[in-house]
Amino acid sequence: MPRIFISYAREDFAAAQSFAVALEGAGHQVWWDHQLRAGSRFSWDIAEALTAAEAIVVLWSKDSIESAWVQDEAAEGLEGSRLVTVVLDGSKPPLGFRQYHALDMSGWDGGIGAFRPLMDAIEATVAGKAIRPPPASRELGPAPPAICVLPFVNKSGDSDQDYFSDGITEDVITDLSNISTLSVIGHKMGAALDRKQIAAELGVTHVLEGSVRKSALQLRITAQLIEASTERRIWAERYDRELSDVFAIQADISRAIVKALQLTLLPAEKIAIAEGRTVSAEAYDLYLRARALLPSAAGGDYRKSEEILRLCGQARAIDSAYANAWALTALASAELRFWQGASIDPLAAAERALALDEQLPEPHLVRAVQLEEQAKEEEAQVAALKALSVDPLSWEANRTVGQLLFRKGDFARAIPYLASAAKSGDHGSASLLVTCCAATKDAAGTRRAAQKAIKVAELVVISEPANGSAFASAARGFAALGEAERAKKWVRKALAVDPGNLAMRYSLAATVAAYLGEAGEALEIVEAFTQSVRFAPHLRLLERDPSWNGIRNDAGFRAMLDRARKRVAALSLLS
């Protein structure tokens, strides 16, 4: 199966995704950096992928011709005559590449006819390529800096303060990710591994670790940067400041790392690191409290969504221009509307957030959910991919794209997005990944996803013993591994601790139907969900989720589905 590398500018993410899907559908093995955070373009993974590629497809546009990274990747394609170039918008390729024929695919609508010339060009390139030495024998030079940021440890002596140290960790990752010559990776499970193991697993050169101690209005943050290969500490600092200085501390950490690694910041990167999303430490604290609740809210816990709205409302009352608080308000509102049928308009908050900060992914995700409700699946996908183009490693964005594809019945394409979300510690995405891998007959992938779902869900349950969605994820994991009795035990626990969680009920019923073979129990569990079905996406779950394949001919299932269809049709006439 030919190996294809796609090179593109970040602004052309949606086009690159379309090309990748089309090439994969034609039987090619495609590598593109949709799972790398912006700023990771010098990563060792990219260098290896370029080396292994049999054809390098470069997407020229007004943005990519200005990109030094795309030009470097195109130059790599010249080696061994592996370069295939495409023009997306009529732009001329940069000097040095104009002597090579470029296929003009401006306005390509996904049609196979217009795609055939590119397929022919790739096949001709692969057939006529020069023989190159294997990747291991090439001299790629030293790996560029790549940092794994471990969770900052809460040293406050109060587990209720975990939200604050977790928030500091995420914001440090965000700041460092603005540096184009630095690859940044977060590692949620890092505390259980040693540094060398983490470095080997992720291919990073350095590890950043730290701690946070918050007491009243005082704040102590420590951080140290470790060279992974030698475990040598190359920078360390302790910041004893007032809570109001939290944003300055985060900026100081980023600048210190830049200096320690002898990197150069572009002017725009200096601005991105220096600016804060709010000037109020109190509003920031409220936002971090709310953000810590989002994973549970996304798992269908309407009480957590309501608490997010309350906390974000307080944060916005302090700072009405706090874009992140508006964005989180929109996400929580969308969860309440989607799963609970709440009479709430998430778009208003999403538009407000976007007006304040156009570089936020969340507003595009809210738009995607709303568009899917209106049965505009393709438009919803475009909106979700826009969120990914803003932040390719956003777990919310990867989760949403994966769910959209799942409800579309495109399980193979959903896998990489759900896998990316699962890496961020999202047990729900790991659970859905189990179903996708099983649907594509990937036994090894199913097993890995099941183990991941169990591992993450068990950690969540330790700190949140009433988290029904985590119990449901673990139940699916055990069921997929063939441990039926343990799965049933977790099903019972889920129903006992969170019976009103409709998303959890759907997940449990799908697990019981798919793995435990108990149609009657599955229908009984899912009844509360089907009685609340309001939108087309809910129907698509019942119609396309392969978990129901074993009981689709069951009279009870057919009757339930028919009632749900009539309810959605009636509600659509009223809207």
C-alpha cells in the first residue's frame, strides 16, 4: 500500500483532511499532521514520515507558499523524485518549484472524476521513484526540541484545589504551543511513569514538571525542565507571588524555557505568550473550576453542565470580555440542549466568544452540534474541522469530530480523532473507540481501546464515585475484553449512582446489546433516552451504531425506533 505524505498550511486544514480521506479511500496509507499541535512541525515524527513516504503531496495556496515548513517539506520531495504538487486556489508555487507541473484543483468538490489526475500522478511517482536508503541510515541531524509537560502537582494539601493545578498545566501547554520551533505534548498519565519511559514513549527531548501551592491570595509555583536523555536539570525556578500574578508567572515560565533551549521567538509569538485571557485572577479561578467539570458534563452529567453555567456566569460578571468563559458557557449550554432538551441557545454565547477571540475552537464546535441537529451533516463536519484547524490537539474538537463521523456511520475515519481525544484522558472517547475498532474488525485496536477505557474510567471513579459515564465506559471495556460478569457489575453501579444521565444510559444499553446479548435489558435501560429523543443525531445513533446490529430485527427495538422517528419528525415540524 503506497505511503503518501501530505504537506499543507494550517489554514488549509479542511482541504488537507478532504485529500487525506480521498487518498485513504483509494487504498493509500496517508500521513498528515492532523494530530500534532500547532508548533510541532519540526518534530522527529514528521522527519521520519517524510523519509518513509513514497510520494509527497504538497498543497500550494496563498498561505502555504509563505510557509517555510511547507517549502522545506516540498524540497524533501525533490529527493528521489517524490514530489507531487497541487494548487488549491490558483496561487503560483514559490520560486524554485514552478518548473514542476502542479495540478490545479481549485474548487475541488470531492468528486472522483476531478481527483483522478492526482491519483494518476501519485501512481506514476510511486512507480518511477528512485531507490532510497532506509530511514535508519539517513542523517537527519539532532532532533529538534520537543517537550512533554507533565501535570503540575497540587501541593496545597487540599484535593479540591486539583482544578487549579490542572488549569495551570493546560495553560502552560497552550503558551508553549505558540512557539513554532518547539513541539509540545501533554501527558495526563505521566505521574505513573519515569521520565525516560515518557521520553521513549513520546519521542521528546525534554520533560517539564512542576507543582502548585495555592493558599488564600498567595501562590507558589515551581517548575523545572529536564533533559530526557541525561535527566539533567537545565532550568528550575520557584515563584512566590500573589494570586493576581498567576498570568505573569505562566509567561515567565515560557520565556525561561525559550531561553534555556536557546530558541528564537517571532514577534507574534511574544505577543501570544504575553497576553492573558482575563485581567482578573478571581475570574480566572472561577473559570478553572468550571473547566475542570467539563469532562463530566460532556459525559452527560447535566448537573455539572449547570454548575459550569453558574461559575462562568460569575466569571463573566467580573470580566464581561472573558472570551474563555463565554466559550465554556456555550459548550455547557450545548450539552444541556443536546442531552436534556433544555430550551437554551448556545450560539449566542459562542458568537460572543468568537467576537472576543477568533482563535478559540469551542465556538466552532457549538456551531457543528447545531448544524448536525438541523441534519446538515457535511456543514457540521466543516465547522468541527475548523475547530481542529485552530487547535489540532483539542480533546473537545477531536471528540466532536469523532462523534460526528460515528453518527454518520463512518467508523474508520472516526478512529484517529477518538484516539486523539482518548490520549487526553477522555474515557468516553476511548469507549466509543472500542465500538469503532470492533466495527472495522481491528481486534488488537479494540483490545487497546478497551484497556484504555477501563484505565482512565477507574481513575475518574476514584475521585468522582458518582460519575455514571465513567462506570459506563469501564463496563464497555470489560465487556469488550470478554469479562461479562465484571461488565454487568459496572452496569449496575452506573445505574445506581447516576440514573438520570441519558448519555450514560445510551452507552450502557449499547454495551448490553452488543456484548452481553440481553436485548430486553438493553431496551429497558435505553427507554428513558428514547423517550427524550428530540434531534436527528439521536436517531442516527440508534440507526447507525453497530452496537444494535444484533437486535435490529427484535420487535421491541423496531417499535422503539419507530416511536423515536415519529417524535423527531413531529418536533421538527414545530420548530
